[in-house]
Amino acid sequence: MAKPQLMNTKPLIALGCEGSANKLGIGIIAHDPATGSSTILANIRHTFVSPPGTGFLPKDTAKHHRSFFVQLARAALSSAGISPSQLSCICYTKGPGMGAPLQSVAIAARTLSLLWDRPLVGVNHCVGHIEMGREITGAANPVVLYVSGGNTQVIAYAERRYRIFGETLDIAVGNCLDRFARALGISNDPAPGYNIEQLAKKGARLVDIPYAVKGMDCSFSGILTAAELLAAQMREQQQERERRGQEEEDGRLTPEDLCFSLQETVFAMLVEITERAMAHVGSNQVLIVGGVGCNERLQEMMGAMAKERGGSVYATDERFCIDNGIMIAHAGLLAYETGFRTPLEESTCTQRFRTDEVYIKWRD
């Protein structure tokens, strides 16, 4: 997108701060009131990567965000070519997410608000994903599949709310994939889910693991346990062959097969509940958002289902699927334009902030 001529158009400009998990993002976006168009001015991100076989702890992630916030904020302003005085508001992720990282970024956003004398706008992380996806893809009124490390929801818009039709009953699909990556000792760089996807492309054997769809909801904890047990058995067999000095056997279970089987199973579950929601609301559009939405196999499977229904699938690349500051800036600016502000004394954050709690005043 081309940068607007700021002196001529006088757009509204927001800086967005995202840090609900292991990615710290600062984004700047401009909305032109005259045309209704949006222009991305900066989208800077830095990821906290933990060692293989481990997850990211809240305290370590928060420390990472505190360490890099100033650097990223300066880089975003420089990339956008603007000064703080040109900003209309400062937007930050209010929740949901991990407590300590959320608090670190909320405090930083509050500091910028006081330092630059700009109003604050607290943003729901999930709504940020949805609005960014709609803006980038042009999807009009899709059923939304929101899949990430912390969330799994099937959503449709109705009467100024994003209504949740189905969701996970335990852990999120992204968390399932991340934890399975730890079981296999897969690297967290650039992301465990991405590395599972690459291994799955080489898998050829579909192993039977549980399939847990319950109405419009999914359950992933049992699937993860079954996959972890298979991984443990695979390692034991490998160690026994090495102890005996035996060569690799044809047809043996491989990490690639396990990654392939896990992906195929959990993605089939997501396709099923999404199709059920599409039938319920009479929509033929699907918008996939969240970090897991980058997965090409998920997009392929969802596309095949949508094509059978005479519909289409919308998705974005890693710049906008993976947590980023620009989605917080965009959703926050949409709310700002309707008159919404977050008073300083209410500029808190919460680990539990439901998607359907937000009043979507900017949509009909």
C-alpha cells in the first residue's frame, strides 16, 4: 500500500501495541475519512523464541517485551515517517492473552499516552484479528475461523457483536501443535507450528488418533495426549534399534508421519465445525485468522469444503495472520472513530476477554 500524503489528506493515524503472547508488535495505520481507505504505515514485530522442547514462560516473555518495546516503537515511527504529534490515538491489547506480557505492553502504551498526550484505546485481541482480516481480504460478511496458540473459535457477526458459534472446550489448536512440537523436540524458530507444517508435507502414513467434535465445539487435549504417546513409543523403538545396532526398518513410524496425522485430524475437525456454522448462518464465505491460519494445508482443506458449497476462503499471510501491532491499531482506530476512548484509570488488561463482549459500533 502506498503511503498517503499526510499534509494533504489529514488522515486519522493510530499506533497499535500488541504483546499478548510471545510476539511483540508495533504497528501504525492511517484511515482516510474522505475515502474510507486504510494505509499501513509500519508493521514491526519481534518474537521471543525459547529453546527447543520448551514453551515460553510469562515472566520471560514479559521481560522480552519490556526489553524491545522502545526499540520497536522508534522503528515504527521511523518506518512510517511520522512524529508522535501526528498520532490520533494509542491502541493496545487489553486481552485475552498471557497476564505478564499483557501488563508490560499495557504499561508501555499508557506511558506513551501520557508522554505524547494522546488518548488510549483498549482493543480485544480477537476482534483485532478479525478486523485486520476483513480489511486485507475484502471479505464482506464471512464466517470467521479464529485459530491461534491461545484461541480456537468459529465466529459470525450479528447485531453489533461477533457471536461465537463454536470453540475449543479445553486447549487451543495452536497450543496443541506447539506442545506436540515440544514432544518431538522440534525447534521453536521461527515457530513450532510452522516447523510441524514443513515436516507434515513429507509425511505419508495417516495414523489413527482421536477425533473430538462435540456439536459446534472441539476438544484437543485428548488428541495431544494420544499423539504424545505415539511419539514416546516411536522414540523408544528408535533407541532400542540403536542399542541393538539394527538398521532403520521400512514402514516404521516417523516424526513426519505423526505431524501429518495430527494436522490432518485437527484440521478436519475445524473444517467440520466451520461448515456447520456456514450452513447455520447461510454464508458461503470463510475468513481464517490467527497464527494457525497461515498453515497452507488448513487453507487447502477449508478451500475444498467452501468450493463444494459454492463459496470461497479468505486468508492472509504471516504479516497479518501472526500476532501483530497493525491489527490492534486498525481495530482501535475503528473504535476511536465511533467516539470510543479508554480512560487512563480503566487502562487495565485481562487474560479473559471474550470476543462477543465487544460492542461493534462501526458495523451495521
